[in-house]
Amino acid sequence: MKRIIGLMSGTSLDGIDAALIETDGERVNRFGPGETQSYSASDRDVLQDAVDRALAWGFDGAVPDFGAAERVLTLRHGLAVQRVLDAAGLANTDIDLIGFHGQTVLHRAPQAGCNGQTLQIGDGAALARATGIAVVHDFRSADMAAGGQGAPLATLYHDALARQSGLERPLAVLNLGGVANVTWLASDADPIAFDTGPANGLIDAWCQRMIGQPYDDGGKLAARGAVDQAALERLLTHAFFQQAPPKSLDRWDFTLDPVRSLSAADGAATLTAFTARTVADAINALGRPARLLVGGGGRHNPVLMAAICDAAGVMPEAVEAAGWRGDLLEAEAFAWLAARVAENLPTSLPSTTGAREPVCGGRIARPN
């Protein structure tokens, strides 16, 4: 068993989740403390600038300079590691590995037989030097080189937790981050996973534009509005929804154009309905789960959760109902994946990302 700190910074650019677990990459022997550290406004500005640079670049030509963003990421992730060490009463020498996801700034899914491309910025070697702990990073590149989507990657951790928790199957685990993705766990088949469409990303962008707030707190704005059916149908015409899974998205693959003429409340209601409808369509195509467990920030939005219930015909439950730590779930996943990289175990399967064969994806940077 190894003591590993997992780190996750999502596309919402809101902050870093850090969690300590003790694992061999098969089971979790112990769950240690976890911390969530918000980015400052200046941090977010630097990271958003990196996203903007990446979108303008589009994998074409010279790679932009992400040095400022990588320095912010190294500093803040190093502080997050120290906070977990302090909470656990441990020294860096007590930790075997760090699982460092980095910050996704651009993702392009495979198309027409061509491999996709993805970029998670973050200097694993610099973080290893800053913390004095070996860092597993670059989890997605190997999967994409094998023809996979490079996402979602938490699927096998969901499977391990479900086995360890003795949960009834078929089980659906939904993550509502910037993008929504679902894990489908049957009793007699490999796990299935794919992105279902936007989750909070479009809603957050709408709220920032219309009311100067980074998200729809408790779904209150959407609750005051009405769904515009014409705008909803336009959103649903996106080509992504005609693709068969496995499939993946960049948060920026969708725009706010279909709701641009709506009021703040009606736009929020329509985008919330859009997330719920596309989640429901994905789950219904897989079957009827015994339970639908929901992680990610979207589980805190009761209006969105109710809309998913209505659209999918199954009651969504926050993952805490199964005894899981919702705010730390993805950070734990990357700690668990780091253990698997160290043991040369698969981190993705053909059924979860579409890779040609099971892939062990990740590189290890040593402190010296």
C-alpha cells in the first residue's frame, strides 16, 4: 500500500481539490484528509489567459508560452499538498507519490480515424522539486496515442469504489463538472464511460456574462426562468449528440449563441434543462440503473438535480449517500490512478475511452 496525495483542478478554474489515500491501485485501504483550495481572482485571470491562448492556438503552430500559468499551478498545488500533509500530521517523506492532473486548457477528441489531442498544463518535475515527492502526471496522452478519447479517467476508480462499497449494479455514476460524464457499471461487463454534454460549464459562463456571478448558486436564477423550447432544440442539434460513445468534449466545444437573446433567468433555465436532457438521454440509452450517484459541483444545484430526475425518470443521489466524498472524489481518483501507474496497471480500457487496448497512462517525475 502506498500513501498518495491526489490533486485535481477542473475546467471551472475555481480551485484545487487535494486528497490523501492509502492504496495499491486496486483497493483503498484508508482515506486520509482532504482539502479544497480556491484560486484567487488573479490566479483565475492567469489560468483563463492560458485557456484563451490555447483556444487561439488550436494545436496549430508554435505552442504558446504557458510559463506564468504553470508557475501559478506549481505554487498553488504545492501549497495544497502542504495543507494535506499538515492535516494528516505527516512529512513529505511519509508520502510515496503525488497524482497531479494539471489544468486542461485544450482538448480535441479523435475524429475520422485520426488521434485526438489534449493539453493539461502543469510542470510535474517542478512540483516534484517543490514538494520533494515523486509526481505522476500526464495521465491522458498515452491513451490518446492509442486512439482513445483521453477521458473520462475516473471510471476505474468508480468501479473500485463500487466494489469496495458493495453497491448494487447496474450503477450509474454521473460527474457534473464543467462537462458531464457518466460511468456505467454492469455486473457482467467492463465499465462504460463517456462525456454526455455540458454540465455546469455553459451555465457558469451564462451567469458570469449576465449577472457577474461565477455560477448559479443553488439554481436560484434558473428557478425564476422558463425554458425556451426553440433554444433548447437548437442546443440539442449539436453534432456531438449524434456520435456513439466512447466520446469526449472540450468545455469550449459549445457556445451560448442559442440562448443569447434570452433573459438571464430564461437562459439559465434553458441551459439547466439542456444539461438535464442530455444526461438523461445518455443514461436512458444505457439502461435503467439501480442507483444514479452524482458527483461534481452540480450535485449542489437542487434545480439541476430535480431536472435530471424528471428527464431521466430516476432519482439522482449525491455520492455522499454511498459514503463517498463528493468534493474529493476526483482528487482521490488521480491518487488511485497514480498507484496504478506505479504498478503498471491499466488506467483506461477500450470500453471507457475507446483506446485500442488497455492503457497505463502517466509519467513519473522524481524530485531530483
